[in-house]
Amino acid sequence: MKATRTTEIEEAIASNDVSKARKLISAAIKNEPDADIYYLASLVALDDNQKSNFINKALELDPFHEESNNLLEGKQSNLKAQKTSENAHNKQSIENIVPDLKFKTPKLPSFQIDPSWRQKN
């Protein structure tokens, strides 16, 4: 029964019948929720927040669920790539505003200690 249920949901997703997939997933979650169902739910989630919730629920039920872990790792990689891209863009923006801007460590004045400060005993 479980294999048929997920197969039917997978077919609905593959044929881009999101409405049918969501109805099947909703029924499956009410009757027999498992990591596979929550993973499939993440594929037809309404937004990123809902997608994250479904992935987290799948991993809560099965921490070793391969597809959910792969999806989570891909999402984290995308976030890292996005932040790297944003940082590069911000650096370019600063360089465009102030093209001669160079980040250098300021030179501090050197100090010499006067040896006469010590009193001889």
C-alpha cells in the first residue's frame, strides 16, 4: 500500500499535477505519515518556509532519509553560493564607489623606552 501511495504521488508530481499531488499527500499525512511522504510534500510546497518544514519533519522521522538529506545539503550549498555572490557584489559596489580604496593596516608610531627611567640601586 505504501509503495503504491508514494508511486501515485510521484506520478502526479512528474506530470506536474501539483493539485493532485497535494491532495494525495494530505491524505497520506493524515493516515500514515512517514519521511517519504514529507519529502514528497517538500517538492510541492507552497514556499521555502513550508519546504524547510517538510524536510525537517522528514528528517525528524528518519534522520538518514537520503533524499531529504540531499535536498537539505543542496539548499545549504545554494545559500552559501548566494552569500558568496552577494559578498562579491558588495565588494565590487564598494570598489566602484571608492575605486582607490585599499584596506591597509595603519602604521603605528614606534616607541623607544628611555633606559634612564630605571633607577640604579
